[in-house]
Amino acid sequence: MRLDPESQKKLLLKGARWAVEQGFGDAEDLEKIESGGCIDGADPSLISNKAYERGRAQQGTLGSGNHFLEIQYVDEIYDEAAANSLGLFMDQVTVMIHTGSRGFGHQVCTDFLEVMERAVSKYKIELPDKELACAPFESPEAQNYLSAMRAAANYAWANRQCIMHWARETFIRVFGLSPKQLGMSLIYDVAHNIAKIEEHEVNGKKKKLIVHRKGATRAFPPGHPELPEIYRPLGQPVLIPGDMGRASFVLLGTERAMKETFGSTCHGAGRVMSRHQAIKKAKGRAIWREMEDKGIIVRSAGRETLAEEMSEAYKDISAVVDVVHRAGISRKVARLRPMGVIKG
């Protein structure tokens, strides 16, 4: 959708709540989104014109890279009681959406990297690597960055909410079902590239920390006050997607994660090949046909997108999830196999 400046500012303040107010989904969805789909403290006045311009026409889009919308089915359940509580059952069709704040968030990052680089010099901070940048938490640079980052997080929650709503509408239209017959309800929406102020135990004392999860998600245990009421007895749903040819997993957060990883777990398998290497290896191959032979239908913006994202470019998600499960930082609930994949 194309947003006028006023709508864009409201969206940055309200996140998924803005999307629901516009008719994209239901209020019940917000109960199953991290932070209720909106993080307070966003400040639209700190956003550059370039970021606004990039975000104006990208709300409701997947984007490129490893972003996707997948139609999957539940092919294995490891914890029957937990699966029932989440509304998952064998052979059930599911939809998983992976996307974020698009060019808007990318531009916010680019803008503030310059600010941080100047701050390093201003506050005489010594860094071990030129790729790093930072500023003291109480400084105006850091506080402005956090406010802009929160606006980007809200953009992302609204984005996923809109795409989920349109996915539901498509199922309803194609199969001629009513929303009730379809029964497609949100399990969870979780951020995986965000900095949040949280309370954790450090050397036996409770402390407030900034936890920056990059390619990682929260994995909070049962009873945590920041969990939605519906999941508080269970623990937080953890989503770990794999590559488009293998599987994805639903897990639950644990007490051990709080003790050992600041309540975090990984978000995905991780690459074993760069995008350039994957394109080179895929030369002369029809990746879409290879996927079709596995019973998976793929649509993408172009051949290179599929080459970059082929299964061999990633670690085996099952092995990664087994490590997470055995380490006790998240526990397995269900495995989801892809049937149809849309790459942005």
C-alpha cells in the first residue's frame, strides 16, 4: 500500500495496532504479538526524509534476501500437550511469514551508523574493529537511535500484520470458506533484530540491560510477565525457520534460556555459503524444478533469488534445532514442512 505522510507517522507510533485499526486483521491478533505489536518510545520526527520515502510504498511487502511467505504443514509433533495449547495438530496447514521493516528500517540503520561513527570520536571510544559503532546509552545519539529503531520495529509489525491479513483473505477466496471455517489464527509474531531494555540476573543480582538480538529471538520461560496472558503458563512460542527445501520448527522458551542466554535463542539455520557462492553453484540448474521434484512449489522475483536461497546455502535446520533443544534454551514442539514458497 502507498502511505501518505500522516498515515506513515501514525503507523510508526502504533505498529500492528495501526494495521488492525485500518481493517487488516483482528484485535485478538495483537494478543499474540511480541510487545502487543507496538513498542513505545518511537519518535517519527527523528526519521530522515529518505527513510520516509523508502518506506512509503513498501508497507505490506516481503522484500528480497531470505524473506519469505511459506505454506507449510505440520509433519511431526514432539510435545502433544504444548502443540494442543498452541492450536497445532498433525497434517495441519500453516503459513509462516518472515519479513521486517524493509527499506525503511535499512535506511534508519544507515542514517544512524553515521551518527554512531561520529559519537565514537566525540566520546573517545576505542573499538577493536572498524565495523563496530556505538554510543553511550544516556547520550542523545543513543537515545535518538533507540527511538528511531522502535519506529522501524513498529513498521515491521504492521508489515507482517498486513501480509498475514491478505494471506487469510486469499485462502478464504480460493477455497470458498468463511473466516470461521478457515480457522486461521495467529500463533505468534516475534522480532529477531531488535534492541530491548530488559531485566536479567547478572552475578546473582537483577540488572537492567539492553539486549540486542541480531538473528536471534526471545525465548522467555513460563510465567514471564512480558508474555501474553494466553501463553504465560506455557512459555513463549519460538519460531525457527529453515531453508525453503527442508523444514521450520515451533519451540517454547525455557527457564534455562533466561539463565544462560538472556532469554534468547537462534532465529534460523544460518548460511554456509555466501549469496555469490550460491549463485555460482546454481549455475546451469533449475532450482524451481528441483524444488518441484520435492513437492514444493516456488515463486520468486527472479532466478538469482532462488539460487541465493537454495537449501545447500544453509546449515541443516534439524541439526541446529536439536542443538538448541539439547542445550535446553528452547524445547521442540512441532516441525513444519514447506509445500509452497513465495520469495520476495
